[in-house]
Amino acid sequence: MNAKELLLVLREIKDVSFSSVDKNTNPKCRIIDVMLVEDEKLYFLTARGKDFYKELMANNKVAVTALTENFESIRLEGKANKVGDNKYYLDKIFECNPVMNEVYPGDSRDILDVFCIDKGIIEYFDLSKHPIYRETFSFGGEKIKDKGYFINETCINCKKCFNLCPQSAIYELNGIMNIKNENCLHCGLCYENCPVKAVERW
């Protein structure tokens, strides 16, 4: 998988969860349609009279979450900006999503503004496998920040973390334990139980 493929999966699912914050920094979550994906850019729309629109205009950071029928989780974090040519993208979205003509018939579509997420981080998490598998990608030039846990050189090789890990994501290398980040649940069990505090959070 890569960022482009995961964006297309979001388009296939279409009805996904969008999270934003209101003016009082209260979290808000609603189902929004992914209307278009092209050139590693995700497009959606909302009406100017909606609270969602006001939230986006005040703070354009959003989190998008979806789950496939195979229990694969996809999470995207990025910034949503209004497109420059609203009519062009609005017409294209209505062409690609003809049901929208029933929701906003005729000129009533003019109340809608199109937003684009063209830069962000997208994470794939497959809970159906053992061990679980996760991978993080970036698109639009966004930088990936390390997350989860790692084991430093003060490890005494007691193997307590190895025995505790629910996903067998810990292995030995050169006398110290290491974590396979792609199989890590980020549960923190190793972190809480290391006798010498050799497990650190990124």
C-alpha cells in the first residue's frame, strides 16, 4: 500500500468520519462523503451555512477515519483548504456523484464550497492479522513524525518486554531488545513494565 492507494480506498468507502474542532475547541465528528480523489488530493464539500464550514474556516485541521469491511483502519490527518476554482470542482463532483443532484438540485448547489486536502499523513492499520500490521505514509510533502515506542541502549536484556508483548513485536538484536514498529500496538505494556526504564516513547 501507499498514500495514493489509501486515498483511493477512502474514496471507495466514501462515507467516512471527519473530525474537527469548534470555536470552543470542543471536538466535533460527522460523516462526510469523499467526493473526489485525484493526483494524491482528497476533495469534499460542505454548505456555507453549516457548522462544519465555520469550523473549517476557523481551524482547517481535520482528521479522517474509515474502516474497511476487512477491519483495516485508515486514518488521515491534514489541512483542508477551499479550492481556487470552486465552480470547476463543484461541477466535477456532481458529475462523479450524480446523487448530489437530488440533494442540491439546480442552482442550489451554489451554496456549497469544495475543500481539498493536498498534504498530510495517512496511516494504515490492519487489525485482522496477527501480529497486527501498521504503516504510515505522507503525501504532498508532509513529514512523518515517529510515534510509538523504542528501546534504548540501557536495556539489560531481561526479556520482560519480550514475554509481555501481546503481538510478539519485540526481538533481540546485538544484545538488546528492539521493537518492530510495523507490528506494535502502541499499548505501552513494555513501557510500563521495563525495570530499567529502557523503553521510551518517541
